[in-house]
Amino acid sequence: MTIPATPAPSPVRLRAVAAADQPDVTPALEQLYRGFERELLVPLWTEIGDLMPAHPRSKAVGHVWKWDRLLALAERAGGLVPVGRGGERRAIALANPALNGRPFATPTLWAAIQYLLPGEDAPEHRHTQHAFRFVVEGEGVWTVVDGDPVPMRRGDFLPQAGWNWHAHHNATAEPMAWIDGLDIPLQYLTEVQFFEFGRDKLSDAEHATPERSRAERLWGHPGLRPVSAGAPAPGSPLLAYRWEHTNRALSEQLAIEDEGFGGTVEPGHAAVRFTNPATGGDALPTIRAEMHRITSGTQTAPVRETGSSVYQVFDGSGTVTVGDRTWSVTRGDLFVVPSWEPFSARSEAGRDDSDSGALDLFRFGDAPVFEALHLHRSHVGEGVAR
């Protein structure tokens, strides 16, 4: 005789609640809810406040990571953790305190400090996740993208669209750290990610240390596109955006403002966006990257945006406010701004802690995703706009 299997308990749990906007609590309603649970059904009237809130309520929270502590831990990891197959990278991800220990800075963004010792190679691989590197200090590492060695230096933004082979090598006698940003949580959530191992070793040619990569020699000229270029790829063909150009653009915006003309996003606040020279769009399909310069004493207006962002202090010092939390920040510190949390910054930078005398903030976020879905919204100023 076959004994019928005991049905697994339902993960659906419903509770009848006596409330003005809910049906009367009766034995018949309780019986109806038990039937819903058995059939794995959830009625909208019990969930609408959570599924359709009046405005975004992020699962993430604002948080700050101090660069000196991150760097000290990365240095310790350098003496204990090898780089090679298995770990692939000596990368240490930021874990938002509200995301249950997952290595996610926000529900859509991944950020990490990566550390490479002198003479080390990080092996080749590729993945569908779109990525970039940003250098807050140091130099001496070349990232090799599809065989093209790209030098990494302080202030450089180095995008790399998904499914391109890439590796790194440190050609100097000093270790180097930088931050990586990827859309790992987004692709994890949407279940679309792929990963593939490449070669274990780079060729002698890829260990070269050119002053400029081939991509930069082709694409690194303002307003000029090589006629030989074919149809645009998903990400920017320019693999390095140099600090000298970013710095000059920010300085010129503020100089034009001082002359009585426009150019800044608000008084004392200059900003630039890293764009794809082939399309004019964002440098990466799912990630927007910007650099902001806030003059000493300037307080920016609070801004709310759908989608989340991660910031790193490139230079200077100041205070940042995310929601109802305020922190003092200095060079290298990282912090997150969750969806629809108001963000503002006050620059307290001076010539002793900033080359420009201002607070320089590198920012990356997920705005391209929500713009493509027509879900991006922003509000500047006090109050909760809807």
C-alpha cells in the first residue's frame, strides 16, 4: 500500500486583521485564508501597503566605510590571501548593514576594495556584469582588457563593459589598491549572469607598461571618433578617463561660474558625467559614473532619486547627510545613498587636505537602468515629492 506523502508546509502565511481597510474577521475569512495558503495564493488586499508604497522604501540603509580601515585590512589580506584561481581577485566587498550580510553595497550595486601586491597578476576571466575601476591613490597596475594593457593612476576612471576578457598586473615595487564597482546584485536578482575563466597567465606583450592603451590612442580625443569604428558596443570603447581631463573640466565650470556665466549644477557645485564617446550615453549600460566638486563652505541642496548610489571621497573633507544620518568624511571614505533617501554634502576642504581646495566626490549609481525602464525620478529641495 502506498502511503500518501505529507504535503510540505506552505511558505504563505496570512493573518486576518481587524482594520478599517480590511474585511471583517470571521471564521469564514480565516477558512478562506487557509485555502489561499494551501494553494500558494496571496490576496492583494493584505499586501498592497508593502507591494505598492506611496514612495520607495529601500531595503538598504545609508552607511559609511572609512578608507584607512579598509586599506589596513586589505594590506593584511595581502599577506594572507593569494591571488589566483578560486578567489580570482583579492577584492573585499562592502556589505550594507541592512542587506543580511550579502556582499552588496545596495540592492543593485557592488563595490569593493581590490589590492594587488608587487609583481602579482590577477588571472584572466570575463563575466556579463558591467564593471569599472576607480583609483583614489597610487599607480603601477595595468588592467589588461582583451589584450590591451591600460595604465591605472590616481583619479582615473576605467570602465569595462561585460563579457570582455580582463586581467591585471602590478609592474612596480609597491602594492596598489583601488575600488571596483559592478552591477553584480542587479544581475543576481534578475538571474541573467554568466562567468567564464580565461588563461592562467598573461603573455609577455600583455605585461607591457605603455603610457597609453591602444583604446585611449584611438578614442581619447575630445569630440573625435575614428572613422574605422564599427557599430557601437554595449559599453564605452574608451578604457580610461584620465584625471587630468576630469580635473580641468571641473575647474573650468567653477571658473565660468565665477565670471558670471552658467556651467555648474548649483552655486559652488561642479559636476561631470563619464560618457561613451561612440554614443554620448553613459559609459556603461547599467552604471552611471560622475565626479562632483564642491567648493569649500558650500552646502548642496538635498536631492532624492530613485535608484541607489555609492560615493567615494576623492579629495578634501566635509560632512555628508543621507536621510537622518550625518557623517564626517575624508579622502577615500565610501558611503551609500539608498533609493529616495535625501542626500546633501557640505564641503569643509582646504589646501591642506585637497589639491583643488574643494571636496571632490566620485559617484556611481544605477540610473541608466531606471531611465531605460522609465522609472527614474528625482527631486531637489526639502520635502517628500511624489
